[in-house]
Amino acid sequence: MLKDDIKKVLISRLVRGRHWGEAYTHNIRRFLPKHLRGEKVTDEAIEELIKQEWLIIPKYKRGEPMFSLNPRAESVKEIMQSYEEYGNAA
């Protein structure tokens, strides 16, 4: 699975689960197949989503980052456009 495919799956699952702003989830890797959860490409995909400001880390719980989608207006438009373009990737 390519990095872009991983990003599509993560965004799709976060949008469908309504994880925006303070509605965070601690383990976004669970959305992926087991063989990709600990891979370097998965870490790179998550880092790219954070750099694009699509993913935010609103808080840490027990030392683990809690992830959610960025609720800022321009980010919402970009995320939803990507989500609609790729449909249900997960």
C-alpha cells in the first residue's frame, strides 16, 4: 500500500467517525491493515498529514498522542474535497 493510499484510508475513517477538533481518537493505526500498522511508510503518511495541517494532536493521554482532523475552515474544505474525490477508501 502506498503512502497516498494510507492517507486516504486514515482521512476517510476519521471523516466517517466525525473525529474533528476535540473529538479525537488515540489509535488511528487501527484503521489500517495489521501488516501496515508499525511500518515506516505509515509513520511518514501520518507526519505528512500533520505537516499539511489536516491532522492535529489536541492532547496527549498516557503519553500517547490523540489525533483528530483540523476543524479550521480551509482545512475542512480541503479534507472534504479529498474525501469526496476518493469516496470510501476504507
